[in-house]
Amino acid sequence: MTEPLLRVDDLEKRFGGIVATDGVRLEVMRGEVHALIGPNGAGKTTLIAQLSGSLAPDAGKIVFDGVDITAMPQHSRVRAGLARSYQITSIFRKFSVRDNLALAVQARSGSSLSFWRPVAAETQLAEEAEGIAVQVGLGARLDAPAGSLAHAEQRCLEVGLAVATGAKLLLLDEPMAGMGPDESQRMVDLIEHLRATVTVLLVEHDMDAVFRLADRISVLVSGAIVATGTPDEIRTNAEVRRAYLGDEVPA
Amino acid sequence: MQRALTIVVLLLAVAFPIAMQAIDQTYYVTMASRILVYALAATSLNLLLGYGGMISFGHAAFVGAGAYTASIMIAEGLPSAWIGWPLAMAVSGLLALAIGAISLRTRGVYFIMITLAFAQMIYYLTVSMKAYGGDEGLTLTQRATIGFGFDLKDDATFYYVVLTLLVGALYLISRLVNARFGRVVQAIRENEARMEAIGYPAFRYKLIAFVLAGMLGGLAGALLANQNSYVNPGILHWTESGKLMIMVILGGVGHLYGGVFGAIGLLGLEEVLANHKIAWLAALYPNYQQHSLLGVGLAMLAVVLYAPQGIAGIFRRKRHD
Amino acid sequence: MSLILILEQSLNGLQFGLMLFLLAAGLTLVFGIMDMINLAHGSLYMVGAFLAATLVQATGSFALGVLLSIPATAAVGMLLEVAVLRTLYARDHLSQVLATFALILIINELVRMIWGSDMPLSAPGALAGPVQLLPGMPYSAYRLLIIGVGLAVAVLLYFVVTKTRIGMLVRAGASNREMAMAMGVDIKRLFTLVFGFGAALCAIAGAMLGPILAVQVGMGENILILAFVVIVIGGIGSIRGALVGAVLVGMVDTLGRAFIPQILREFLTPAFAGAIGPALASILIYLIMAGVLFWRPQGLFPARG
């Protein structure tokens, strides 16, 4: 059996008396789209924060691509190939779409301790940024300030920033948050397209999207994984149905 | 258009001392040097505040460290500016490294307070330096020497040296903010968390910016000490940090010439209020010139409340009309 | 370094610390509830001292003058809040810092224009002499009064904050402003009241410390920084933290200045000790603040959850 790209062992996180992450065990295989679902308050975003490195766990281990990254700071994990997108849009509002993406590209293309040569002269950065913009559907909005984008466009930029880091594993935290059906469909197509080159851990509430995209699904309830399996296995899992899916399961 | 304007202003600045000499008003050359030195100090803070978004309330510490280093060199018999001024920058840079390494681990109001506290520490340190005047300060027997037959004691020469350094610094900063480093620092100001999330060690870049600003402030300090031929702990007092911040806001935070506009604005205002009688004010309150700080304070308050974009903001708005 | 001297300096430290507490309490409430950095807080302390000095002269009675200065300063504080400071609540911290810094300059000059650079204020004649606390240890009766006043105000504050309705509103506002507002608290009036109350505390401190530290323009700036150090150490928004922090700072500063040069002289050459002793004493509290910020950035008794 091949090594998982990401392995999480007995991860724990407590905030005072509240247990946010309760011994989470998770594996994400290379090349798959692995969905993480669960009711509100289950601790999904907290888990993503620990995986991406912005929050330190109290106990447990995170192994990425064979390396123990539990103590690694966030920016180092990005360099190692693990990047996230945010549930609440976090972009550079005053920068143009192109410059937003160029920033992410710049982080992995040589040193930023350059004080003289104007960035604008680096056509290679701009070209790569433009390529990613087209990939996420923002090809027509390259010069627009990110803050002026419509909500759905900002969500695309949000994912685009993570993609632009060149990461092997993308942690996407509710990329479809606040999107209507057409826009969600486009996001589904985007993730489907990304599948060819990256591994994805997808946190989502949109069950249609989840069941369409996911190779495997893990269910997080009250900070612990209660089930992992293929969409069919999860769909028919009695405990999961009871705890979470209810009537939302597509036929 | 902008380039033409810059060249015109530069030519005027170069011609200024000659013109003043012609009409026998060389006092204004000294005043202009003083404004230019403060412009450099304010510009160094603008780098930190405007581009980096770091509200440091202890910048006077770096200006003061540079001033004292330059002064001590002269006092100890090493008057060459080629030694004293780079050393001033090195000392203030190292100080900035130490202070920044600790302070930048905090955020928001805590950052403001801790930079303030460090500046106060340096202030008390200089007060206790009895060997170099302590509370009384240190009077310099001469200004630094730069060789090549130039004498810095001549006000016009000193003015040109300061002007050259200021223009040089502004040019370097203009390159820096458009280079990779500048982009990163400005992006960190906008969204530090996301910068970490796309692979930038934000702390490292903030610290480098902090050190660069400190070094530039140290150079300004060295010039200030030479300008006055005197240095005392007062330049390290936190109210001096406040004045520098006001200059930056007044001039335009994050604008290349923000520090310059602010220094001209604030020092100009001080000068006008203190030395030029305004008829209607005198009629209202005969002694008003002894209370020029009141006018300065009111002006500052007005800027913060009603024109937070500063002088540069007025230009920005005009261009959009 | 006799025991008597240590005791005496400890009492001095306690006295200074308690007055510092009065300033810090007002400051921490304003910061905690209104999320506003107010550098002009020291100016209210100065105004309080000047008003007290004037009223003492006018009435001929120390007690009366000081008592009257309290509502007078509170009025000045509330006027300032309504006229200028209110607009700053919504602004960012940088704007608050700069605007209140400008206010320091303005108020300093206004005081100078109205009163001149300084005013005389002496302790009441009845308390001018020393009191024998212990055999062989005379201590200024006036300083004992200051300690008494400080403790009384601390107890009063404790009572008001924990046992009264307004105190509960203040505590609620300090720990969660949005929630307090959502629950229908008249935030505007509460803010003005808190501000006035802070100003009143400043007046007491200014008036009581006036005879010891001299009533002069600029007296606010030095003590202001100490007050900020106190609330950072104690925890922003916490009155208990302000008390602990203030007494700590007062004691460390006073005892440090008194004894560090001496202690250093035991270990180092007199010249060296003489050079760094006073410097070390001055920076000691800043080192403590830096340490607290480093290891426990929310302070010793954080009010916010």
C-alpha cells in the first residue's frame, strides 16, 4: 500500500474546557479528492488550521510526504507543498488579481530579498500569475483590484492563491461558501480540473459537490472522525446518517 | 508630468542656497537644512509606518542612537564623516535588530507600547552617560569632516550634503518599494496572515524593514547632531517620536514624499508661528508666539481628524478630479 | 542599608504605586471598554493638579480645594470626551495615538496660558510633620494620608465595580463591548461617565501628588508612560490588574532607584556602578514590561476572555 500524502495521528486541541480536536486520525492519499464533512461546530476549520500550521495542536502528529511537520511553521509547510484556502475570504484587496497571484508565485521563485529591480519587470511572474488566473476563471479580471471583485470571483481568487503556491496538497476550506448554483458548478469544474495535478482535502457543506467530487469522505463530529470511506459507504453508514446527513443525502 | 515636476523641484532645491546668499538671507539655508534632516528622519519612519504598517512609537531611539554615535566619534577625535556616519547607521541598525527582534513578536497596541518602552530605556541610558554630558548633552567642537576640500562648517556645503543624502535615500526607497522586498512588506501590511499562508516568513521581512528604517533614522540622527553641533537626550524622548509620526501623517502615510511634505509642513508651521507675527492673532492674544505649540497641536489634531491622508492625499485627490 | 530605610522606601513605593493605580484604573477602563488609546490621560492628571492648586488657594483649605477639584476635573474630562474623543472611538489606533498626542500639546499650552508654567501646592500644615511609625522611624504624615486615600479609593472602586449595577455594566463593557451594546446598554452615556470617572481619579492623584512632585506643565507625560506600563503588565481592562501592576511598578521603581546603585557598588567598581546604577534603576520597569509582553502578552489579569 502506498504511503498517504498526508497522515494525521491522534491530533488533539483544547480551548479551555472545550475539546475542539479529539484524537483525529486521517489519511489523504496522493492524487485523491478527499472531502471532510461534518455539522457546524464539529471543528473542521480548527483542524484545517492545525494542518496548515497557523494553530499548534496540543498533542498528536502530522506527517506530510513522509516528513513530520507537526512543529513546522506555516510558511515552511507551504514551501514543502501544503497550502490552504480560507472559508472567510482572505485576499489582498488593494492589489490587482494579477499581483495577488504573482505574490504567491514570487514566494516560490527565488529570493524576495531583492531591493532594486522592479517586480513589474519580471514578466515570468506575471505570466505564471495570468495562467493561474485563467485556470480559476479570472482571466478577464487581471487588472481589477481584488477588493472590487464580486463575491464568487473573490472565492475563485481565494482558491487561486492556494493553487499559485504550487502546493501538492490543497486544503480548501468551504470554497463554495456563499455561492449560487451556477458559480458552485464552476467551482466544482475547477476542482475537478485540479484533480489531475494536485491532491485536495476539501471541506464543504454543499453535499451535491461533495458527492460528485470526492473519492473518499471523512466525517468529523465533535472533533473526532466517526467514519471514512467512499461516498457510497458514507451515504449508507447508519451512524453518519444519524449524526449528520439526515435528509440531505442525494439519492 | 510627474518627472518634470520632480526635476523642477530638485533644481529649485539646488539653487536655493545660492539665491539666499544673493539676497543675504543665509539664515534660511540653516533652516532649510534642518527641515531636510527631519525630512530624512520622517522618511525613515514612513518606510516603517506607511509601507510596512508598523506603528513604532520609538523611532526617536534610532535617530538618537545615530546622533550620539556621530557625536561621540567627533568628541573622541575621529571627526571623519566617512567613519562616523556609517558607524551611526550600523549602531542604530543593530539597535533596531535587537529591539525589532523582541517587539515584532507583539501586535497592535502592545507593539506600540513596547517600542515606546524600549525608546524610553535608551533615553534613560543616554541620560546616565555622564561621560558624554548626561542630562546636559554634548556640545560638538566641530562638525564632521568629509575631505575633498569641503568644509561642513559652511552652511551651504552642509545643506548640499544633506540634500544629496536625502535625494539618494528617496531614490533608494522608490526602488525598494517597487522591488520584490517592497511588494512583500506592503502585502504583509495588508494581510499578514495570508502572506504566511502563501509561504512568506512575515516576521523576517518585518524585521529587515525595521532594521532598514532604523539605519536610515540613524543617518538622520548623525546629520541632526552635526546640524546643531549639539546632542542631548531630549531627542530620544518619546515626544520626539510623536513629532516624527505627526510629520509622516501630515505629509502622507505611505507616500514616497510623505516624510518630506510632513517635515516642511510641521517645521514650517512651527517657524511661522514662532517668528512671524500674524496680525489678527496678535490682536486676539498678544503673547501667542510663546505658545506656538498650541497652534502646532491644533494643526496636528485637525490633520488626524479631517485629513488623515495628509498633504500627499490632497495631491492624490486633485489628480482624480 | 538598614531595615528602617527599606521600610521607608517600601512605603514610598506603596504610596506612589497607589497613586499610579488611580491613573491606571481610569486608563485601563477607557482602553478596555472603548478600545481607545488615550495619551491625553496624563493631561487630565495635570489639569486636576492645577485646578486643585487654584482651588486650595481660593478656599484657603487643602481638603476643600482638593475635593472641589474632583468634580471640576471630571467635568473637563467629560467635555473633552463629548467634544473631541468621541470621534476617535471608531478610528484606528494610530489615529487615536496621534490625535491624543496632539491633545497633550494643546492642553499643555492652554494650561500654560491660563496658569503659567507651574503652581504652588503644599501639603496642609497639619500634616507637614512626621509621624513616628516605629521607634526610630519617622515617616511623613502627608505620605501616610496619600496611602490612606489610595487604599480608600481602591476599596471604593472594588465596591462600585463588583457590587453596583453601574459597575456590572462597566465590567460587561470591558469584557465584551458588542454584547453589552446588544443588550441595550446606553453605550454613549456609559462612555462619557466612565471617562468622567477616570478624570476624577486623575484629579485625586494629581492633587495628592502635587505637593510632592510639583505642579507644573508637562507633569503628565512622565507618569503617563508609567501608567501604560502598569496596564500592560496588569492586563488591559482589568482593575485588579491595574492595582497589582501599579503597586508592583511603584515598589520596583522606588526601591530600584533607592537601592540598585548601592547593591551594584558591592559587586562592581564605584565608577561603573555610578554609571549604570541609575540607568538600570530607570529601565527596570521597562524590562519587566518587556518580559511580561513576551511571556504573557495579555497581562497578569486579562479582563477579556
